[in-house]
Amino acid sequence: MTPSVHIYGIKNCSTVKKALTWLTEHNISHVFHDFKKEGANKEKLAEWIKQVGWEALLNKRGTTFRKLSDEEKENLTQEKALSLMTEHPTLIKRPVIENSGVILGFSENVYTENFL
């Protein structure tokens, strides 16, 4: 049977590690997509943006965002954010879980509600 849960992120991210551990401990079959190795698909990002909005998907708290030029950070639009996240997948809030919808980040309560 093909896993219905896809988790996207970066292997060494502590939040992604928590999510992967939680899924494994609760015997939730999943497939992991590592942005560092496999990149970010622009069409997939656009799909997520339709569901959660680009503001929620774009991680402004990380070092990657802080390292962007002022010009890149100014006047952010959905198209500009999509382009930046495609170019710099570490700008995507992690993890992204695809199941029946999209879940961003890790919350034990949200995971319990969605998977158990």
C-alpha cells in the first residue's frame, strides 16, 4: 500500500525530526522528501499556497530569510515568495505534511487530531 502521508522538509531540522519521530512512533506510513537533496517543485509550492497562503508557507524566522538582500525581502508578493522558495527551499516552513490537506510545522495535538 502506498503511504498517504508525504512529509517535506530538511533531514537535520529539529522540527522535521520531531515530526518524523512522531509519525514513526504512531505507525503512520509516510514518505520523506528532503528539500536539500530533491529541491522544491514550483507547482507543488503553488498548490500549497492555494491551501495555506504564501505568508504561512514562507519561513521569515530562519537564517535563510535573514541572509536575503533587502531588495529580495521588500515588497513580497505571492509570486516573489514562490520564486524565492523555489530557489531557496530552506525558506519553506518545515515540515510540510500532505495528507488529506496540508499541515505546516509540528504540533502533537494537530497530528493526533489528523492521524489518530
